[in-house]
Amino acid sequence: MSRRREPVPVALVSRYFEAFLELLVAERGVSANTLLAYRRDLLDVATFLAGPGDGAAQGVLDGASTEDLRRYLKHLDAQGMSAGTAARRLSALRQFYRFLYADGLRGDDPTSILESPRQGRPLPKIISEADVASLLEVAEKGNGAEGLRLCAMVELCYATGMRVSELVGLPLAAVQRDPEFLIVRGKGNKERMVPLSEPARDAVRNYLVVRDGFMPEGATSAHLFPGRGGKHLSRQRFFQMLKDLARRAGLDPRKVSPHVLRHAFATHLLHHDADLRSVQQMLGHADISTTQIYTHVLDERMRRLVADHHPLARAQVN
């Protein structure tokens, strides 16, 4: 078994490492979690290129060649890393070297001729309309303020397709006038408008009656779903609440998450003949090709439907 290499100090990764990370925040508005992922990925590459020992020179990545990076990708494959994760690492490298090249800090881009690891496009995990109805039914029967809050969060998540970070970060001002449309601030600080269903509006109205009870007496919060210390409810807490709700609804908690509800929102809309462009806008996808993955989910369902129920298909099997 190969000995695990100690990561090189962040200061040695590149002379321009922090400048690159600052650019991601300033120009692309990446989240703190995304920034942390870039930092980890580039640190891993630098650690591999520095090799064993403590003698890593400053700017490990700055002078890396195409062959150096190709060796790193082969190393990931030998370690059994998934093609998706390796592709993400390569994407971080591409953006880093494009930054160096664009700013004249390097005369070439060593990633320009590297091929991305081949990966199949996984279909998003979804749950049926009946399963969503079960979740909402059990949430509505929840006791007291906790039940009203959970019902509002699930209704909003499914009615709008919001990302979990967008949901928990909603400002109170977004719903105070009982809006028919919700303004959602998404990735890159971009805003989009999503219509609110009547059940979702009802759930929010009911929750607002008890909302102040989730804060210490006399405290205030600008967040629709306040958490501890003046912050909003955490993503992890909502994740836990949803898992518990799935258990109470008789569903497999491993198959239910905020992102699964987002997938269900898109897939169920398309199943009921919504147009792809509208779904793209409501999801906040920059590229419609990202949204098209949901049409593949429906195609796969139709293929299974024919294979399982068409008389000629059954005859071939028999």
C-alpha cells in the first residue's frame, strides 16, 4: 500500500493561488462551499506534483506541464477515483491555467490538449408524485409550530424547485406581502422569478403565524426560516428534518433529499407538458442543456413502461 502523502502548504501551491480564488468570488460569485472545493482540488494536484518529502518549491502548479497533469489524471484512475470526480479536478485545473494565461502570468495553457475523463451522464434521482403527496400529507399533520415550518419548507421546495441553500436563505421580506411570485437569488447572485402555488402560499401564511416562536424572546431575524445566533436554519438541519419526514411517510429516507425534491419539481412539470425553457428559467440553469437531462428521465420511464406493459414486448420476453 502506498504511503499517503502529506499535503503541501497552501502557500506553496502557486504564487497566484489566492488571487485566483479571489477572482472566483469577485467575478463569478461562487459560494463558500464551491471555493473550498477549488482549494481542495488544487491542493491535491500540487501535493501529487510535489512528490514525497518536505522540499516542495513555491509555486508547485505554476510551471506544471501537460505531461505532469496527464500523470496526475492517470494517478487518479489508478486510485479508483470516479470519472466524475476526476473531471471536476480537471475542470478546476482548466480554470486555474486559463486565469494564468489570460493575465499573462504564463505563456501557455497546459490543460488545452488534455481530454476529460469519459463519464456517463447519470440521470437525476426523483420520487413519484404520489410519494411527494405522502410527504406533504404527513408534514401537514405535524404537531405545532415544527409541523407548520416543515410543511412550509417542503411546499416551497417542491413548488419552486429551489436549491436547498436558496430555500433556507430566503429573506422574510420575500413573502411578507403574500406574493404570487417569489424572487429567488441563486448562483452568481443572479435573481429569478418563480410562481408560487396556492398550497405553498397557504403553507407559508400558516407558518408566519408561529415563525417568531423559533427565535429567542425579543430577537429579530431577516430570514424567513431563522436559526441559531441570528443565522438562518442550516441546510444540514433541513436535510435531517426531511429524512425524518420520509420515515414517517413510509418512504426510504435514503431516496429523499432537498435536491431530490428539486429534481421532482422539474420532472413532474415536464411530465405535465411544461415547456423546457420555462423549467430552465425557474431552476436557474444557465444552459438549457443542463435542464434537458430531465427529458432523459421521462424517456427512460417511457421505455420501461413499454417494456413492462406492451403486449408485444411481453411476448418477446416469454
